[in-house]
Amino acid sequence: MKITAVIMAGGRGERFWPKSRNSCPKQFLSLTSDGETMIQKTVKRLLPLVDMNDIYIVTNAAYKTLVTDQLPDIPEENILSEPAARNTAPCIAFAAAVINRKYDDAVMMVLPSDHLIGLEDIYINTLKKAADVAAKNSSLVTIGITPEYPETGYGYINFGAENENGAYTVERFVEKPDLATAEKYLASGKYLWNSGMFVWKLSTILENIRSFMPDIYEGAVKIGEAFGTPQFNEVLVREFTAFRSESVDFGIMEKAENICTIPGSFGWDDVGSWLAVERINKTDADKNYISGDVISVESSHTTVCGGKRLIAAVGLEDIIIVDTDDAVLVCSKNNTQDVKKVIAQLREQGRNELV
């Protein structure tokens, strides 16, 4: 069965401020030393499995130029521009309806645009297995990450028995736990991190959208029917902006049957905050990650991302510094999740040019 991939690239990456901005969010930035952006890496690693003509990018309409500039080999008709932010369920419904115009049925992989994978061969083999399970059993397949420590920043997948295809039944999805609960999950061996990666047939996901989100299904069908016609943009704006904002986890995955998961151990990193930079790049002998014009004196476990100016870091520990032309972030590693609060205050002050 034909395999297609949908890459979700509409997020704003607010925890990577001040590098990530409304005009150029995280997925379009390079956070590694090779110079490739996050979305370029996402597409490149898929090519052993998916033809470039079968890769679709769903993004905010404001980011279409960024996508075409960074991914010139993606067919323009495969760049699906959302006229409004409506979370992952409408995003997936939109893509499924459009792809269904091309193929009566196909395997559809849904992947974030801003994750990193360390072991790409294992990653591709895991996706192949998920595609096979989805094609044969009409299952909703999610890729779970085998946890390495009691992470409190991820949702978890509680899994049960292994079926004949090497996948595991999903018992339930659970929200981000506190530390004590995360430690219990890790010790049980029955929980995986929820990676936000899904694999299913077009027919399977469309039937589940029809069952659990009929209003979104009806709108998506109209969008799909209009695709490729002069009326497409008008129909897209009318139907998509009317969708409620809903995640696929809440709208479908927590309600549907025939859900299974495949554990993955392929060096996954969701690159969720500035803490990830030292994980995904080489650090020096003092566990610092330094880029740009920086002098470091007696500093350790510190990340400094310089710009045009010289930065002198003296006696620092567990600090993050990020310099851009118009803003500087100085942050304790314990508070990286609070960077979004800076953006909230900037908006309150009407300083939208910095957001």
C-alpha cells in the first residue's frame, strides 16, 4: 500500500524565544551544528521510506514561503496552508481529505516537524513496522518512546498485551504526571512516552473523524472536494476557520477502539526547550555548549548562543543565554518552561514586534 507522510509545521515554538518568533518559529531554525533546519531534517530522514511527492506539509498560511524556501523539492500543491490555528485534529482532517483526493486509500504517517532522531535507521524500521500494522489491521497506531528516566514533561501511553503483529494494545493515554507518578510509570515497564507520531490508513482515520468529530469531518470533506478547483481557497477559509480547536489525542485517540502502539528506541528528542541544545550538540569539557563570539571563564553546564556581539560568561552554572539583534534571554535551566511567560508579558505590553 502507498505510504504518505504528513508533517505538522504550524507551531510557534514559544519556548525557543528569542530565536523563535511568529515570523520564523522553531521548526524553521537550525539548532544543530550542521546548519540544517528542523523541518529539513524531518523531511530528509523520511526519504528512504516515502517519496518526496507523497510528503505533505501542513503549516500556517504565513509560513508557506518559509516552507517553499527551505523545502524546494516538495510539490507546491503538497504545502497545505491553514488559514487559522486549530490544533492537530483539524490539521489531520484537512490533510487526510486532500490526500484522499489523490489515493482511494493509503497509509498516512503524521509526524511533528520539530523533533530530532539520533538513530535514523531504527526510526525508519519502526515506521515501516507501524505502516504494516496499520495497513493490515485498520488500526490507529501510535509510536511510543521507551522512557529512559521519569520525565514529567510528557504524556504517557499505558500499554498492555503484545498482539500477533508485534504491536501492543493501548490501555489508556495519561497526562503529564508528577515526579512520583512518573517514577512508578518507569518502574512498571508498561508505559511509553507519547511522541505525537501516528500511523493509520486514510480510510481508518477518516472513519474515526466521522464517528467522533462529525462536524470537522463534514467540513474536511468539503475542503477535499474543492481541492484543485478555483473555489478551493474560499471553501478552505470558510470551513477551516469554523472548526473548533481540538487535539487529535482528545478528539479521537482517547475515545477510539483498535488503538495500538509500537515502542521506539531511536534517539528521539522533542527539542521542547532551550535545555535540548546541550543534548543535541557537542559540549566542551565543562559541559558548556557555546556558539558565536563567546568567552567563557569558570562557567559550567551553561548554554550560550551568541549573535553579533561578544558575550563574556563568567562564573556561571546551569544558565542559558541567547542573544539576538533585538533581545537577550538570560534564564536558569530550572525555568526554561517559563520563557512563554515572557511572550505573554510582551503581548500585554503591546510589544508584538518582539514576539
